[in-house]
Amino acid sequence: MTPLRPISFILSLAALAACSQSAGTIADPDAPVATTQAALQGTWRSVDDAKSMMTIRDTTVTESYVGEEPGVAALAVVADCDSQRPDPAGQSFTFEDDSAGIRCFRLLESSGDRIAYSYHARGNTLAYDRVPD
């Protein structure tokens, strides 16, 4: 298996965020979101690179890039990226795989059509649009 690319990881997260929330709903950073994992479910395409896709099913994230073998990671919703304590009401999440270790993200937006999150290690924002089923 090929190591996951940062964009693929982001796409995976985006997929989880979009699936369970109604279209047009933006995550309220002041309120706990018990449905973070459900909101990420689905298939997502990077806004910045159409060749980068992410699919999130349950706690499995599959990141793919056209022409490369997909990477697989485990998803966990956590309280925050500093403590990384499991928390079903958290608005942060991690991707964990053998090659890249644990990557942590803060969910910034989740709607039926788009997810956006910030990669904790770099602070950059990644955005994904939902791919229709």
C-alpha cells in the first residue's frame, strides 16, 4: 500500500463530515457536535485538486489520487488535537495509518455538499465537495 497523501487524508475527512448533516448546515464551533463522524461519511473530491478523492465509511478512510494506489486510515473523533482524547462530541478528528502515523484535523465546516478542516500540524485549511452517489 502507498503512503497516504495529505490531500487524500483531507478528502477522507471531508467525506465523513458531509454525509450526516443536512445540506447548508455549518458546524457551530461553540456547540459540541455529537454527529461529527456521521457528518464526514461519504465520498469527497478536493476543491484544490480534482484528482484527489476521499471516501469515509464508518471509521475507515480511503484516500485516493488518480494513477496511484489508494491509502487506508482509521478515523477517530477526538476532543481536540492537543489531547487527542476520544470524544463523540468533539469537532476534531484523526486519521491513523501505518505509514503516516496519526494526523489530526479541526472541523471548520460541514454541510451536505462541502466539508472544510484545518490540519493541526500546519494550520492550512482543506476543503472537499461531496461527490453525488
